Amino acid sequence: MADAADASLGSGLSSHGGDFDFPIDPADLIVGLGRGLAVIESFDDEHARMTCAQVCQRTAIPRTAVRRHLLSLCHYGYAATDGKHFWLTPRVLRLGQSYLEGARLPRLVQPFIQRLSMATGETVNVSVLDGHEVVYVARSNSPRVVSIGFHAGARVPAHVVSPSRVLLATLKDDALLHWVATHEFAGFTASTVVTAESFTEEVRLARHQDHWMSVGQLDVGLTGVSTVLRDRYGECKAALGMTLQSAAWPPEQIVARLVPALLETAQTLRPVI
């Protein structure tokens, strides 16, 4: 059971999906740290309050070890309990905030996405893949009183938003097919792509045209458009994109007005990141 838990700890923040692979000397590996992080990651919208047995089932970590990790999280303020159920506290947000405040990429792109936002009148964001989710790591200040789109730190299933296509398009086909084969294509709207074959085809099209537009896949009224951010060596670092009101932006207008602006900003950022 412990081996299964350790194997599940592979997700890491990266512009390329898949398992995080950083082999180290076994003598340097703190398995308990990995298990503690797995316990934290086992909580989500559908499992906000859990017993030791439920966490054990979701992590494949022995129940006695799960209990110690949960009690330790409570001791350090990252979890709370009523004696039977456990839940995370807001202190856990510090872990993600440390990345957002300390990472180089969000700080570098901020003035550029702000400039693009002012030029287009729309909110601009930067995102990466973390396993099978898209994580938004930077967002422009909105030029409008009411704005739409994802705030920094938001996570969504990758297949329902446009950044996933341009990020996965940078992978070789064998890596792409592995990612697709291990992804759960849940439906959110009637337009959501729910088959591996259709999604793979879209990724290959995105690779050819260097941008992608997703219409109504997460919300019937929203359209997302993204392109890839590369560094000076041509390596994929993130995705640059916008989330738009579909009623205000027909696809042909997005292609004519917004896609060129996204591509230009991505090219400007290339020597910077």
C-alpha cells in the first residue's frame, strides 16, 4: 500500500503534463513528507471532510500513518477535527501562495499581460499544467468593473479549457498519448470534448496553428483562447490566454483581433522568460 501511495505523488507544477520525475538517492528521500502531502491532496470539493478510514482509502497509506499525519496537520494548523472527521484549514493556502509570490514566471509576465489587457479590454491569464489540471498562475487586473476568468491559483480539469491544447501540443506524440490515456474526460456541457480521440485531434490541430479556442466546454457562455509561451530556447513555459463572453466575441472576431495580439505578446515575452 505504501508503494501505491508513493507512486501517486508524481504530480508537480509544470508546463508539461504527466508525472513529475526527479530521481534522488533513496537515502535522501523523506517518505513521510510525501505521505503528508498526499494526505493534504486527498481533500477536494467532494471530500472536504473525511475520517481516517476515508483518507486511507484515497491515499493507499496505512491507517495508523494516516492518523498520525492528520493529527500532525491539526497540530501545525493545517487541518482541524471534531474527533472523527478532519478538514483542511485556510492555512493550507500558504503553501500555494508561496509559489505564486516566489516564482519568477508570474512576476515576469505581469506587466506584459496587463498591457495586453488594457489594449484588448479583456482579462488575460497565464497558466501551466499540473498533471491533469490547468493551474492559473497569473492574471491581469481587469479593465472592467465586472470581469470573468480564472484567478491566480484556480485549478480546472485540463480538457475543458484552451490552455491544455497548446501546452500538450508541445509534447511528442508518445507523451501526449500517454497523457490522454490516463485522463478522465468528464462532461460539463453538451460541447465538452469527452473522447480521447477527439481531444488528441484538437491538440494536433493546436500544434499546427499555434493557438486554440474552446467554446462552451466548461460554461456554455464562455470561450477561451490561448497560445503557448516559449522561452528563448523554444522550450514551453506556460500558456497565455483569455476567457471571454461568447456572446460578445464570435469566433471570427477572436481570430481576427485577439489571436494576433496574443501571438505578439507571446513573441515579446520570449526573450524575457
